[in-house]
Amino acid sequence: DADVTQTPRNRITKTGKRIMLECSQTKGHDRMYWYRQDPGLGLRLIYYSFDVKDINKGEISDGYSVSRQAQAKFSLSLESAIPNQTALYFCATTGGLGNEQFFGPGTRLTVL
Amino acid sequence: GQSLEQPSEVTAVEGAIVQINCTYQTSGFYGLSWYQQHDGGAPTFLSYNGLDGLEETGRFSSFLSRSDSYGYLLLQELQMKDSASYFCAVRTNAGKSTFGDGTTLTVKP
């Protein structure tokens, strides 16, 4: 079984809809991250959380919100989706020294 | 803020050695990581440097010079399966990472 899972894997939605992307991990890590990746670019940090009560904005948090429901679960919401939020979204976790991030398989989101 | 620069594309032949450079500007530098990504798949960790010098992991090595704000990833004995995108990522003291835009490596027969 995968250590970091994301649901859904693919989603097509319309402008203005609310969307939730979910991430779960079985690695027992405290730190979790949400990134987005646009074609030909690197990963940009949306939000990160060092434990259930600690949530921080990343470099591109506008238009997004998150919820850390438990140590193992970190959800990303788009309150009102817009076309330029079409991207590949990755969840990641890290533990221990934090030098290595473990990524989920990604969610491909298309906003029409 | 943070910024990283790495070449957008590199091409090499099977069996060769290739070096992918990464220069960075950052505050609160903690370490430099490298990740590999195949065609929109999950990035996978390759190497980490927290101190100056060379780290070797099989065919892959990574180097860091903190005084020069520079690092590189060295891939030896290239194989076709090494064709992928490679990202350097700076980790800061705040515990978050900033990724470069990636280098697309194409390995030719």
C-alpha cells in the first residue's frame, strides 16, 4: 500500500465550484505539505502544517484553504475554483530530520 | 524570498556522465535536496546536502558549496530510464522548501 495517498486522482470541475482534495499518510509523519505544479515549472508551496494545530501559508495560498483533521490527514480546498487553478496538485510529508519529502501520486485538477 | 536557477534542458547519451547545476539565493538556508520526476508522476527524493561537499548514492552524487550558494547533481553511467525532470530544492530553517523549475534530462541511445 502507498504511504501517501491522494483522492481524487483526477477531477474536472466548473468555475465557481467548491473542491476538496484529500491527502492521507501512513508514515506517522508530523509535517505535511500541499504543492501545485504547472506545466514546465517546479512545485510551489500552497500550505504546510507541522502538526494538527500548526498550519502555515505558503507562497501561493490565495484562493485555497486547508484543514488538518488528524496527524494523518491534510485536505486542500478551493472555495470557488477558477480556471487558472488548473494544475497538478501534490501532497507531501516529512518526518525525522525533514531532509526528504515523500510525495503522493498527485491530483490532476481541471477547472473549466 | 527564495530563488533557484537550474538549466531547463540537458541532453546526453547512454553511458555518459551529466552534471545539473543549481544556484540559489535564499535567507535561512538549511540544505539542498534533489528530486526526480518522471512525466507528471510523483517526485522522488534523490539526495540531500546540508554541509559542503559531495554525497554519493550509487550512480548519483550531489555536491554543495554554501559559500558559493551552488550545488550540482551528477549522474553517472546514464541509462535511458534516467530521462526525467530533476529539481533542486532549498530547505530553509523554517522547515519549508522552495523548488527550482526543473531540468529536463533526455538520454539518447
